[in-house]
Amino acid sequence: MSREILLNAFHMNCIGHQSHGLWTHPRDTARHYNTLSYWCDLAKTLERGLFDGLFLADVLGVYDVYGNSPDAALRNATQVPVNDPLMLVPAMAMVTEHLGFGVTCTLSYEPPYTFARRMTTLDHLTNGRIGWNIVTGYLNSAAQGMGQQGQESHDRRYEMAEDYMQVVYKLWEGSWEDGAVVEDRSAGIFADPAKVHRVHHDGPFYQLDAMHLCEPSPQRTPLLYQAGASPKGREFAARNAECLFIAATSPEWIKGYVADMRTRAVAAGRRPDDLKIFAICTPVVGATKAEAEAKLADYRCYVRTEGALAQLSGAMGVNLADYDLDTPVSALGNLETDATQTALETLARASGNPYSTIRQMAEFAGIGGRTPIFTGTGADVAEEIISWVDRTGVDGFNLAYAVMPETFEDFVNHVVPELQTRGRYKTAYTPGPLRTKLFGRARLADNHPAAAARTSLKI
Ligand SMILES: Cc1cc2nc3c(=O)[nH]c(=O)nc-3n(C[C@H](O)[C@H](O)[C@H](O)COP(=O)(O)O)c2cc1C
């Protein structure tokens, strides 16, 4: 039987996530991103559609690569202003029971000791529904905000990430044994000190000598998401990630990536299906194909290419203001940058891209970002999703939006029932934590590197 397809909604705690200029669309409500009701309403819609998760991106720093200035980003609300994503989670958890929350946090600017506590707190408050998208950032402006000259190099950031993971694994998995909380009221003993261990870590980048401050939460380690796609990124992901994201428009490229990552997982001592892999798309749904196409044409009227250029320049680490807009994107293909190397790879070099010049790329990325757009009736979009899953071997999709909350409401109302009719989507949630829903167990698998931390601290 064909597998059920996994779905995340893709958003960010800002006004202009990946649809640049669409905040000016008369039906778009993203401007209310700074209210709890905006997020709680979204969470309820997604849970009605049995979404596995809401995936919240986050990019520390401002997009100031384009024109060497933040002006274009500010004019277009291109991921600025941007609020803290973690703060949204308790409110949304309160109005839902099953929806997972995959939250992006960069590890480059926060010590593992405090970060581990914040994630455990959220795992408690959501009853085991928290995930962490592990990123290292890509904007120099973030490093400057932290008092540094600029960010560390791309590959060195991954080396730091590997060391960081060893620390948080020890805190989450090894510091408190399962039986540490005794909660014996008659004896007046809450925790058994013999079962709470100090973490000693003396790594190349991080040192620590402390116990974790939180008692074990339902999942201990949050569900681990990652999107590395460069050689270093893939190595890191194959060892550490449980869920992977990719942004690419070519099914052939995605198929190759999926095969490569499952092979790398095995080489890292894991099973191929220990990785759940998500492609990305932007659905535009209408009662008829023609209506959906008219909707997309209407959306396109609101795209601001300047906003897209600001975002693309930051992600690629290339100042696109230095180029004539009619320059072929292939001209960017040989540049080496310290931002996201894969952004360059998939935007400039990958075969099957539906654009050839920088202008066309910016116009294309203006709706949903670097994603294919699936346009049609609920049945058309469901068929397209199923076809991509079956052709590429991905486990599911991250859905970007064009207009908030219209994109997600349309999807829940019209695409979800079609996926269900075809037997490719759940009709009810599995009870339990987020990891249980996706992998059938609340805790990380024994073949994951974090498992080593469970015993090493008891010696
Ligand atoms: C769907 C998706 C979402 C991403 N979200 C973020 C994000 O929120 N914050 C961030 O700093 N990087 C984000 N990234 C970038 C990745 O962390 C990573 O840097 C990128 O995929 C390139 O991989 P590489 O660094 O190995 O070249 C995202 C990537 C993808 C594909």
C-alpha cells in the first residue's frame, strides 16, 4: 500500500516570508503576525486539516546583501520585521492537541546550555510536540548584531554545529535518568540525586560542566529537522536529522537528493527510513483549473521583485544589484559564497529551473519562494502532490503560502479531502508526541548518535 503523505505548513514570524509583496494583497492578513489570534487561528485551521506540523522558519539578521543595504528588505517587509518564533508555540499549543511545531533556531549565537532548557520547556508545554530545525544562519548582519565582524565560514559552521549537538544530546538524553523523578511526597523527595548527572563536555568549540536544569520531557530531544544540502550539510544531516527539507523545482534533482541522503543515512549506521524527507510547493487552489489560474495571475500582480531580490541576495550571499536583471542565472553558477551554498546550486545550476534570467528568477521566487507552484482544483493539486511523492521518494511536502490564510484554508478545504479519498493521507491523528506520530516512538532511535549520551554520563 502507498504510504501516507506528510504535510507541514511553512511560515515565519513575519509579514513577508517567501511571497514578496503579497502582504499588500487585499485578502492577505500576514500583517497581523504580531497578534496571538493570527497564529492561533492558523494552528486551528492546520489541525482541522490534520497537518503534521507548522514549520516556522527563522533567520537572524536583516537581508542587507542586496545593494549593500537593508532598504529593499525594509520597504518590502522581506523577512523584516521578524519576531521570535519560539514565543508563539505555547499559545498555539493551547488551542490544539496534535499539531506539531517545527521551530527554526540558529545555534550559532546561543549557548547550548540555555537553548537546551528552552527546548525542553517547550516540549513540556506542548506535551511532546516540539521540533527543532537546526540551522547555523547565513547572514553576516546576524553576526554583526552579536558583536562579531562576520559569520564563520560555511563549513566551519557545520563543524561547530556537530560539537553543539554533542552538548545538547548529553543534556537532553543523559543528564536525567528516566527514574530520576521520584516525586515521593511522604518521604519528601522529588528527585533522586544519584540519577541526575553532570554533563562534562570539552569539545573544539563548546565546553560545559553542568547538569540539565529540566526534568525529562516527553520526547527529551525535540524532533530534529535540518535542511543542509551542501556536501558538509548532507554529512551533518545524515548523522543528526530525522526530518529533512529541500527547496528545489526539479523532481529529478530531488530524486537524486533523496537517494543520496538515504544512502548516507545507512553509512552513518541508520536506516534509510530514519529520515523523513519533505519537498516544498506552493498550492494555488480554485473550484476549476481556470479559476485557480486566474487566482495565481491575480497574486502575481502583487509580487515585488525588489523584495524577492533582497531575499535571494541574502540567501545566496550574492549582491544581485551588481547585475543587469537580464543576466542569465547560469552566470552566477561558479560563485563560492559563505551563505547557503545550496541556494546557489538549486537557483543557478540545477537543471529544470523554470527561469533563465535573474529577473525571471526573482519573479518566479516572488510567490512561495524557490518552490514549484501547483495550480488547479483540489483534485489536481492532490494528484500533483502524489505524483511528486511517487516520482521522487520524498515522504511529504512543506507547503509555502501565497496569501495568508487563504492558501492554507483552500488546501484544508479542497486538497486534504482529495488526498484522503485517494488513501494517501490520514483521516485521524495518531495519539502521542510528534515523534510518535512520525516514527512510532517518542524518543530518538537507539541507532541515532544521541543515544550514546544516554549511558555515557552514568559512569
Ligand atoms: C525548506 C527550507 C527551510 C529553511 N529554513 C531556514 C531558516 O528558517 N533559517 C535558516 O537560517 N536557514 C534555513 N534554511 C537553509 C538551510 O538551513 C541550509 O542552509 C540550506 O538548505 C543550504 O544548505 P547548506 O548550508 O548545506 O548549503 C532552509 C532551507 C530549506 C530548504
